[in-house]
Amino acid sequence: MSECDFCCLPGARWLYIPQDRATVALMSDNGVVTPLPNDGRWRACDLCSDLVDTDDMERLVSRSLITLRILGAPVPDGGLELEHMAMVVMANFATVLAGRPTKSPF
């Protein structure tokens, strides 16, 4: 069973392919740019698919961070570190939400 690329839980049933693929990169404080790996194809479970379909970025990012924490990832409890992490996740997710992605069963 494949993992959802949004929440990292098993059960991906949908595949999204963006019409206009965006590239997202991070820049460090010393100016080093690092592209985020992304082949442009995003797998989604039913819950995340509903959030993608309704363009609910806030709940999609929140779901992602909550499940990452449950799975043991080092997600900050709050403050600027959590805000920064949420912005990185949101920027990465925006690559699939830009335009109208094609959705098909996975």
C-alpha cells in the first residue's frame, strides 16, 4: 500500500499531476539555494484528497504536521520554528495545487 505524499500515512488512492509544475527551493541564511525534491506527481489518501479538492491548504498543512509528529518526526511545538516548517510544507504542497491538477485513481 502506498503512502500519501501529504500526510505520510498508508492508503494513497489518488494521484495528482499538476498542469503547471512549479519548482520550490529553500534558501539558507548564507544564500545557498536547495531545490526540494519533487517529481510533480502527488499521491493522496481520501482525507488529503478532499482537502486538495477544496483547496484547503491550511488544513492540509496542519494534517501533515500532526501526522508527521505522530510518526516521530521532529516537529516543533510552536513559535518561529513551527511557522517556518509550516511555510516549507505549504510551499512544497503549492506545487500540486497551482492551477488545476489532473486527478486519477492510483
